[in-house]
Amino acid sequence: MRCIAVALPVPLFRTFTYRVPEGVAWPIAAGSRVLVPFRNRPELGICLGETEPPEGVALKPIRAVVDAVPSLPEPLLHTARWISDWYAAPLGLTLRSMLPTALTHASAPAPAGKLQRVVRLVQELPSLLQREQAFARAKQQRAVYELLEAQGGLAPLEALRTQAGCSAGVFSAMAKRGLIEIRDESLERDPFADRAGVAPPPNPSPAQRAAIDAILAGDPGQVFLLHGITGSGKTLVYIEVLREVLRTQGRTAIVLVPEIALTSQTVDRFRGAFGDDVAVLHSGLSDGERLDAWQSLRRGERRIAVGARSALFAPLEQVGVVIVDEEHESSYKQSETPRYHAREAAIVRARAEGALVVLGSATPSLESWERADRGQSVRLTLPDRAAGAQLPPVAVVDMRVAVREALATRSPQAPYDPALSVLSPTLLAAIESRLTRGEQSLLLLNRRGFAAFVQCHACGDVQVCPHCSISLTYHRVPEALVCHYCQYQTDMPVTCPRCASDKLQRRGLGTQQVETLVAERFPEARIARMDVDTTSGKWAHTQILDRVGRGEVDILLGTQMIAKGLDFPNVTLVGVVDADTGLNLPDFRASERTFQLLSQVAGRAGRGPKGGDVIVQTRMPQAHAVRHALTHDYVGFVREELGARRTPAYPPFVHIANVVVSGVHQAAVAEAAAAAAQWVTTLMQRQGLRDLVLVGPAPCPIDRIKDRWRWHFLLKSSQPRLMTRVAHYIAARCPVPKDSDLRLVVDRDPVSLL
Ligand code: ADP
Ligand code: ZN
Ligand code: ZN
């Protein structure tokens, strides 16, 4: 009897055996999609190859082989097996996540290009002064204007109306005034399809040349860590390597970037160099467009796949190089099953393809740095900025001192100026001089919203999300208290719900508030804000960045989004409003994250001939993440941080897995977490697993998200094999009460412990 093993997209750690009836071409290539009966309905699975029939079981026959050519070539199957093994994820679910949605169900994808009523901004009023004149008493119009502007000038009408909470009349009034335009448009069209590419610089520098030559001389499967400071021209190295791999070797390539919308400049350069050879895979594609892109790669019509995390699964054959740009970015880790890290999976796929791997960053992850120290990858360095540019000097402003001095020198009659504790005189003067000279500034504050939280002055009560254990953030446009975890929204209360006092204070800083303060200070400046609230439209990021590139923005203010890879020569000032926002999070990566963020955002300044300055405001100037960022000293930071990771041991010195138990009843979750930890402890004792440490269980730092309570424990081991075994035991067998709402998740190599 002819039988095949089939992986099905179900949360089970097993495969299924089916019979192949007469009349079906044999053999069936592994990686082909097959239609099989499963639980009384047809299901698409992936053929894993021939297998022996089990004894005494009546096997069901497959219904059809769907692919003429396997959807998943062998190196991808290999990568899937590795992901499934390492991250303890069911193979069928892993394989499913590698395919475009359109290929995972039997029906055809919906046609792209549905029309939608959209609002487009026609007249820009970028400065506060212009706005005040234009909307003297038209408050609602102003709110609509600001929302629309914040979203990059284009948004669906209905969504905008709900957000602004106003009537359709407001929109028609604005259209009559020529401020906006309302029309039917397709928001589905791939906006990257018709972006012009940007030609790369013609000649690599000697340092770039040396890196390119070293990479091209690498053995198949070899990993390179390209440590190039910000502005050192890593992109040109990638491009020259790709050119050689494509042209001379006739092979294909994969380029991973953290997020397409934030890295449009980098993507434009690849397009500029390779034109239609590039398929840009991004989350804005409709299912149909994604399928088109996938098929063009499968057929070899395009030879370079550029995209975020999942572009790693591009169906290319003969892959010659895999590039992971900004390899330290935590967005490379997927936060749901399979919880893979694209950087690690990239190395596995490249080995299977005999391809080179280039991991690039100005601030490599400690994992990658240590891997190079151990000789498992080759470190290459670009120590200088390209084209003679210099790293910008970084000045530190100790806000404890700045605020004290400002308070001491102000006249007793002057009203309290809230800008005092937010923007130091040093930073204000620096912004002012940029405005006078027609140069651009970036301001980083890694917290969106207006105020971090609302607290009662009388009783101290803080407004908290009823579904998550986290304070609600005050937003001004539109006015609401918002939970940043579950999007719960409520009106700003007038009095304290607990003690009825009317002294509710908004405390802590958010991007909205900084925007207001800066706008009040510089009413003529053209300000743009970029954070999750302003970028809900799919292409809002790109639109805002394009405006900065065209010189239409004087000050770009934003969260960490503005720290990623921007290359604008006219940006001569970077101000970090509060360096400390992420420093004290209860996560072993808090310092590493902060250092990376500060270094990356500092690296946006001084990329052109005019040079640039960085000003960092902090209340913790002695923290090593801040100290080393001031001197652009990556190596110094790493030395100190690695020291801190030895005791207690954390990655890269041990392997860790975070086991999270969640559910709606607090006591049940605590009990289940304790039981699971006990189960693991018993397992350890019974099997004599000495090199395994269990820490916990304890409530997660954020102990409730979306109505679910969360407990966790941590497993540590220096032996990866042992960790794999234990992770599988837990994921497949750990007894969590069935038929309850309790869930147990194993997150190996977690990027966050919150
Ligand atoms: P990184 O990604 O390392 O921060 P980029 O690749 O963005 O740096 O390069 C920084 C800037 O230097 C870009 O504007 C790029 O066009 C320019 N550049 C890079 N290499 C060269 C070169 N060899 N000659 C001239 N300009 C270069
Ligand atoms: Zn109160
Ligand atoms: Zn919430």
C-alpha cells in the first residue's frame, strides 16, 4: 500500500498517515499540498513523504494532490522541522504559517481593489499658528484636521468620523473650504508597486569593499556579523553582495528588514539597484497581491525577496545569501505559535541552502556578539561613517539639575510652565537654532499618548484598565483614557471614581503632550508626530517619512518608530526627551534595549555635510546604557552588560524558556502555574536533569492582559538539547485542565519577559 505522512494545521505534536489511491501520480513530492479528509471535512495538509502503513488501522485515502510543484521546497521543510523542534511548536501549524493565506484554504482569494470612501488632506496647515487662524472657533474641524494629518493625510471616512466623534456635516464643511477632499478610492492597491527606487552610491569605500570581499569569500552556510556604526553604509555592502550572488552565481536572495513601512528608504535602495527583480513582501498586501508576489518568486520571475520576518519563507530556490538588517530588532521574534526568531531561523535555512548569512547592525544583539566571540560567526566591522561624515557629539542634560535651575531662576510671579520639566533650555535652544537655519530635528519620546496616567491628588488612586493590570493613558485627540494593551477606552472622569475628589492630575509624559508643548513654544514650526496613534493607516509611516524627506517637516516627534534606519541629511539635531522610559522595566533586556534605542536614534543625526548634534535628557546619567550611548561606545556597553548577565545567568550565557500560564480566574491561574512548575520539578528529579533550573512561578510583571491573569516560570539551561526536550515535554504533555479557559505557552528564547 502506498502511504504518505501528512502535517495538518492542528495544535497536535504528531503527523497523520493517509493512503494514496490508484490513479494518483506516485511518488508525491514532500512539500506538496494535499487535500485530505480530517474530522469529517476536507483539510489542506503538507505531504512530508512516503511512510509505512501502521498495523491494523484502516487508512483514509487522500482526495487530491493540489500542487504540481511542491509549495515548500526541501530547505523550507527543513527549516520548518527545526522551528517545530527548537520552539516546541506543532509542525503542521509551523508549515501553515510559512504559506501565504491564499494557499492555505481551498477557496480562491477575494479580488483586490474594493473601493472605499476616503478623506484626503488637500491643504496642509503644519504650524500651530496657521491652525489657530484657520479654525478659530471650529473645534471639531480642527480635531478632524489633526487626526487626518496625524495619519499621514489619508484615511477612511468612517474610521475618521468615529475617531473624531463628529457628524458628516463637519466633513462636508471642510471639503467646501478646500481643506479636504472626499472620494472613493481603493486602499488595497499595493503602494510599494509604484514607488521610485533610489540609486545606491556608485563606489564602495575601502572598508565597505573589504567587508564585501570577505563575505563573498565565505563558505556555504557561513554567518557574518556586520557591525557597522550608524551611517557606515551597511546597505551598500548588502547591495554589492546581492549583485554578485545574482549576477555571477545566478542564485537568489532574501533580505529581512524589521518592518517595511518604517524602512521604506532602505527598500527604495534595493529597488533602485535591482528594479523588478525585487518582490517587496509587506503586511499591507491583500491576500491576492501576496499570492502574486509569492508565485513570482516561486517561478523565478523575481529573485530577491525583501520583507519582514516571514519573508524568510519566500519560496525561492538556489538561495545564495540571506541578509538580516538591524538583526538586534525584537520584532524578528514572532509572538504567537510558532514563536520563532527570524534571525535564528535564517541561519538554519541558509545552511540548508548552502547560502551565506549576513547579520547587520550598529548595535548587535548580545546573542550575535557572543556567537562571534565563540568563533561561530565572522565579525566584520565598518568603524567609520560613509562619505566622510562623523558620528554626532552627544550632550547629556541631567533633568534633575535642569529643572532645579529653571525653577530657581524664574520670577516668582510667572505662572508655572509645564514645559520646564519636559524640555530643558539646552534642548529648546538647539531646536530654535535648527528652525532658524532651516534644518530638521527629531525628538524621541518612547511613550505615546498625552499623559502616562491619571492620578487622584486626594487619594492617590490611579485609573487602571479593568481588563489589564496597567494604568490607562490619557489621550487628548480624541479625548479619552486608553489601555495600550487591549485598546479599552473610556471617557476621562470628572471626579475620582474612588473618593469623588475633583483633583485629577495627568502625570507622566506622552508624545501628544510633547507635541503640544513644542507647538506652543514654536508656533510656526511644522511638526509631525509618529507613533501608533498616528499610523493606524497602512501607509501612514511611509507618508510621514516621505514628507520629512521632502523637507515639509521641521520637527519629527515620535516613539521608537523614528529610530529605525532613517537617513535624512538635513536632520542635524536629535533630542531624546526622556532616556529613562524603558530603563527600569523588570526585564533582563531593559538596559540592552535602552542602549540600542539611544544609539540608533542618535545615529539619525549628522548624516549630511552639515553635521549634527544629539541631546539626551535623563535623570539617570550614571546608568551604563545611557553612559555608553553618550560616547557611541557599543563595545564598552557590551562588556559591562555581558558581565551583568553571568550571575544570575541570562542569555547569551544560558538558554531560557518562559512558560506562561493564563486564564480568566486569578486563583485558578496561580494554581495551574504552581501545578505546572511542580510537574516540571518532578520530571527533573525523576530524570535526573541536573543542568536545568526552574525560577518561579510568579505573577508576570504585567499580571493581567485582556481579562486574562498571567503567571510564569522561567527555565534555564546551558544545554540546548536538554532545553528542547523539556520544552517539548511541557508543550505536549504538561497537564493543564482540559476544557477550561487556561492556556499554557512555552516561549523559548523570549525577547520580553513582561
Ligand atoms: P547604515 O545603514 O549603515 O546606517 P546607510 O546604508 O544608510 O548606513 O548609509 C548612510 C549614508 O551614506 C547613505 O546616505 C548612503 O547613501 C551613504 N553612503 C554609503 N556608502 C557610501 C559610499 N561608498 N559613498 C558615498 N556615500 C555612501
Ligand atoms: Zn481619589
Ligand atoms: Zn486593557
